[in-house]
Amino acid sequence: MTRITRRTVLKAGVAASAVGVLPRFAVAQADDRPSITIAVQQIVNANTLEPLREQSNVGTRLMTSVFECLIEQDLQRELQQIPGLATEWKRIDDRTVELSLRRGAKFHNGDEVTADDVVFSFGPERMFGKSGAPEGKLFTGIIGGETKDLPPEVPAVAKRLWPALERIEAVDKYTVRFVNKQPDVTLEGRIARGGSQIISRRAFSEAKSWLDWARNPVGTGPYRVVEFRPDTSLTLAAFDEYWQGRPPIKQIRFVVVPEVASRINGLVSGQYDFACDIPPDQIPEVEKHARYEISGGLIGNHRLLCFDKAHPELKDPRVRLAMCHAIDRQLIVDALWAGRTRVPKGLQWEFYDQMFHADWSVPAYDPNLAKKLLREAGYKGGVIPYRVLNNYYTNQTSTAQVLIEMWRAVGLNVEIQMKENWGQIFDRNSQRGVRDWSNSAPFNDPVSSIVNQHGPKGQQQQIGEWTNAEMNTLSVELETSTDRPRRRAVFRRMLEICEREDPGYTVLHQTAVFTGKRKDIEWKPAPSFAMDFRSRNFKIKRA
Amino acid sequence: MLRYLSTRLVRALLTICFVVTFAFVILRLSGDPALLILSPDAPPEAIEAFRKSWGLDRPLWEQYFHYFAAIAEGNLGRSMRDGRPALDLVLERVPATLALTIPALILKIGIGIPAGIYAALNRNKLADRLTMLFSVAGFTVPSFVLGLVLVLIFAVNLGWLPSGGSDSWVHGILPIITLGTAGAAVLARFTRSAMLEVLGQPYIRTASAKGLAWRRVVVDHALPNAAIPTVTIVGFMVGSLVAGAVVVESVFSWPGVGRLLVVAVANRDLAVVQTILLFVALTMVCANLTVDMLYGWIDPRLRTRRVAGAG
């Protein structure tokens, strides 16, 4: 029989303490994951991390790390729809989609994702707003600043994302149904798009105000928000209970470095691991350093020119078409982008799948045809204003200068007017002519782009730049028809109207984004603005 | 003295009213905050809702009077972009800016004034010419160029210092040197000119002729008389402590008032811009008042003249 002495008791006590302490110590020791710093021009435009308010390209970059949708877009391929927080989904009818939730998926606060959270994410408190919400005051009050009321732009964005959502039903704890007011073949696409991310109901309810929530949101992504200092930095930490497995990075820090030169200097001096938004002419600056490289390429965004057909010289569609035929797009791609982007097939993307028209193309470069069209239209050399921002888009100013010369070569008298901001671009107090824009497709259907941006509720028509009666009728049909061959034909006809018969815009080239990074980091850019830092897409090569 | 001070205060208030009005008109007529903050890709109805919620859809005169009335009540408004009180946003950034501008001011004074005195005392000698060469170079090279050159040397090539950010005091070294260099160059030139003018005065010759040691002539007679223009320049530098580092803060990604101002102007975030302008105006007014009082302390003749004028 073992005797219990003071010494054995002490030994047992030490051993018991060690049992409690050692595992934690071991975990801490085992966490040898790297932390990385990413230099960006801007973290978000609207200074919140709420996807419904942050509708910018820069915001898209980090949302994937914090939030997830029920259906995800495959960032490692061509944005095809793949299971996200829903493991499977099926159509009940033309208006209804039923989704089965992933069991065990957790929010950053440890709660399991349930149908209740999904219903809440698409409900009035978070998305569509309560009726009768108070209005803000001139410069001194803001809804959402100190209360849970949504800023009015949030419900407005939500209504654009979900124009006809009737309700969401929780069938059981792990099953939800999206019911639309009208037939809609794009429901799955809308579920997968930015703005439809699922949030924690409890975390939203516990936040002191909407603004507090929007600065420290709780999603299910691989990284959780640790600290957000607007216009300065955003720190994310690995969420180890992430359903796709332990994230490969311990901490990600996005830091705002507004100047390109400073981002590059910071990268090559080892202060940053990634430097985003590198313009094409600066790529050699990064690549001349052996330890760094440029990663990136095409994303789902096209650069376009928009026409204001109210301008006297642009009333005749032949003048607008002549402008389209006068542009040597491939020359712009080769000269200003070093061939790192391409001329796409009009305002469409391959991930439209069956809706994609592979045989469609932008108006060909044909100066003789342009001259002929101008003669037929009786163009007499009147001035056409072209409002340009100073490199809001990459290479914007130099592209404008190239375009002016191309137009001059066929006899078009286009004059650049440099503007400071979008308000001045849209200003109706003086005659508008041509301006720059870019369009993305948030989901895999033409409704997400040609209808949303050039249809009756799209920006071009809303600001009174362009309209076309047939286009507007077809927009409604494309949104509501479930006859897939007919929808394909309708989309084709829309391309014909918008890009040839009565040009509202013309596509110049696809957008490409470039990120400077350490060569020893294995990381593949997504075909979108999003940056994917999940375990399948991040690894540091051993020397 | 009281009458003098009250006149200056009324003038300062009028200046501030003018600044506020000017900024309001320029900012409101030259851009739409809704498009800038929400981005042109936001749905038109969201942009419209934003305009409505902030009253940007109301007539300009109504916006102006509401805004002015709020300021008069001490309410500087909220940031349209950030949603928080503009004053809080600005006050948050002031320490970061002062962490750059105060050491830079010490650097300017510590290098600029001795260099100017040294150059003046060695007029037309090699030391004078070299000092002025560096001074002209420091004065003419734009701060963003100097900043980038320093980064290339000390961060990229030597790897001694960080290229930007604000994580530690080490991050402040390059921006402080960049800020300090141009100011030191300006001070050196002004100090030299002032000293040369004073050194040519008859009382300096008299003091020397009396047999006073040259050091005492310089310290007791030349320096106090040359101090007036130098103090004026230093006063301007003190006045620009709050928002005098706009370019340097951008180059070095330093989260101070200058960066906030750039972002607020770009987004036409009126309340934030106005709050910063008020701060700048306030520091300028305070600096000017202090300088005015220092004039009297440095040169008793000015004090006597002021009292006589007031009487």
C-alpha cells in the first residue's frame, strides 16, 4: 500500500498543474503559422465592414476572409457556384429554392450556423430596414450612428440585390427556403453574390449600435476581425474552428498605403508581404527584385465607355458606332497593359455558362467603316466632350489620350475634359458626351450586369444618359423569364442593341489587377477582386 | 492691451467665418459625397437614399444655414463617411500628427537657426556657401521627393528603417527628417538674412568699437535684434503643427490629421474638413497672438509703441 506523505501530495499537485498548463503551452508552441501584412491603397470606401454598405471593389478584397454565403463562388476556378454554408440546394418551383445548411459550421463567436441566422441575415433588422425609420439630419445626424436603425443606403442596396424577395422560411434548424414574388432563374446567383453573406444573429443583437456592428462584424469566414482602424489598418486573426479547416495564417494585417511608390518600397524592403493595386507600368519595378514577383491577371470586370445620346453630336447612333469602330482595342491592351489583359466578347463573361455568347464580339477596329458611318450621319466635326477622371481606373488618362488620337484619325473631334470626381462626371449643367466606367457581374447571369447597369433601373438610364424602349422591355423579360433558350435569345438581342444598333456603351478591355508579393509564398489570385487566404491557397515554400 | 486682444479676436472670428463659408461652398459645389463615399457602382437608389438622409437633396442655402447654426451651437457635425462625430475623428488623429510635427519643429529650430547664424558670421566664406547650398537644396526639393529618396536609401537599400506606417517610434524617423529638412532650410535662410542685416547696423559697429568681445556683440546685440523675423517664421511653423504634414503623412502612410484631411476632401466629407479647418485656423490664431506677444518681449520698443497707440 502506498503511503500518502507531504511529498507525494506536492508531487501530485505539481503533476495536476502541469496537466492543466502543458496542453495550452503545447498549442501555443505549435502555432508556428506566419502572420502577413498586405499593403492596400484603401481597405474600404465607406469605412464599414458591412457588405451591404460597402459596395466597392476594394471592399470585395477582404470580405471573403470574414464572411461566407450559403452558395459560394469558386475563387480557385472561374467563380462557378459551389457549396458554401449550404451543402446542397434544389429548386422547389420557379420562385423557390430550398437549401440544406452545413451542420457544425460556426460563427466567430462560437455559435453554430442555423436557419434562424439565415432568416435574420435577410430580414428587416439587418437588410431591408423597418418601416417608419427616422430620417437623418443635415450633416449632424446619422441613422445607425448610435442606434440599430440601418443607414438608408443599406435597405436601398438590399432592395437592388433582392428586388422581389417575398420571404425566407426556416423549414427546420438546418433547412431554409428562399421564396421570390416572381419566377427568377437567378435566385441561386443572388444567394451566392456579395451582400448575401450570412451573419450571426446573436452578435448583431448584442452590438451597441449598427455602426459598432459594421465595424466589428461576426461572420463564418476563415478569419475574424480583431481590430479595424478606418483608413489605417484592419487586423484579422485565424478562426481555428473554421469549417474548412484551420486557416494557414495566424494574423493578416491590411494596412493603408495610399502611394504606389510607398507600397512597392515597403514590399521590396520586406515590410509588407503583399502590395496590392500595382499599375502595369510598375510591374518591372517589382520584378527586378529577385525575391518578389507579380501575381494577378484578369478579373470579372470590364472597362467601358458610356455615351450620352442626348448630346447633339451623339444623337445619331451611327456617330456612336463610328466611335466604337475607330478604337484599336488590342493596341491599347498591348501598349498600356503590356498584353496582360484582353479584349472581351462584349459585356459578358464566360462564367455566364449557357448564357455566354461565344460568337459575339465588340465592334471591330475598322477606321474606313468609321469614316463611312460618319459621312452617312452627316457629322460635321462638332466637338464631343469626353469627361475623364485622373486615373480612377488604371491607365485611365493615358487610355483617354490614345482614344482621342484614334478618334481624330477618323475625323471625330473629341475633347478631353479632366474632372475631379464622379459628381462632376455626371453633372448635367453642361453637355455630357462620353465618359469612362467599369462593369462587373456579381453573379453568373446577364441580369447582374447588362440589366442592372444599363437597364431601366441601371445607372446609365437613371442619370439620363441613355435609354432604349426595346432594351427596357427585354430587361423585364430577362429578369422574369424561366425559358432558358428564350432568355439566351433576349440577352443576344440586348447586346445587339446596346453595343451595335443604339450604342449606350462600348467595352474597351477586361480589367486586370496586379499584386506584388514574396516569391516564396504560394498563392493564386482569384478571377475577382477577392483575395483567398484559405488553407488550399496559401503556403510558404521552404528554402 | 485688452482692446488690442479683442480686436485680434474679432478679426480671427471673421476669418474663421469666412473660411467655413468658403469651404462649404467649394466642397458642396464641386462634388457629390454620396457618389464619392458609396462609389459610382452603388445602386442609384442607394445613392439617392444617402443624399436624402444627409439632407444633400435640399437647397444649398438651407444646407448652409443648418450647418452654420449647428456650428454656432457647438455641434461640428458627423462624418458622412464614418458616421461618428467629426470632432472625435479629428481629435483621434491629432496626437499622431503632433508626434511628427513637434519633433520636426525642434529639428527645424535646432538645425535651421544655428546654421543661419553660422552662415551669417562666416559670410561669403566656404562655410557660408555650403550652408546656403544645402539650404537651397532642402528648400527646393519637394517633400514627397525627399521622402521617397530617404525611403529608397534607408529602407530599401540599407534596410535600417521602415518605409512607412506608425507602429513604433522608429517609423517616425524618416517622416520627421523629411518634414524637418525643408523647415530647417527655410529658417537657416531667414536667420542668415536677419543676422546679416543686423550685423551691418551702426550699433553693432559701436559695440565692437567700445571693445566688447565679438561673442558678446553677437549674443547680446545681434541675436535679439535678428530674432523678430525668425520668430515670425517659427510662429507660422507652430501654426501649421496640426495640418502641416499632409504630403509627408501620405508618403509615409502616417495616420494623422493630414491624411484625414486628404481623404475627407476627396470624399467631400464636409463636417470633417470644416473641423480640421477650424483647428488649423485656431492654431494659427493662437500662434499669431503668441508671436505678437513675443515681439513685445523681444523688442521693448514695440511694446511701448503698442501701449501708446492704444492710449
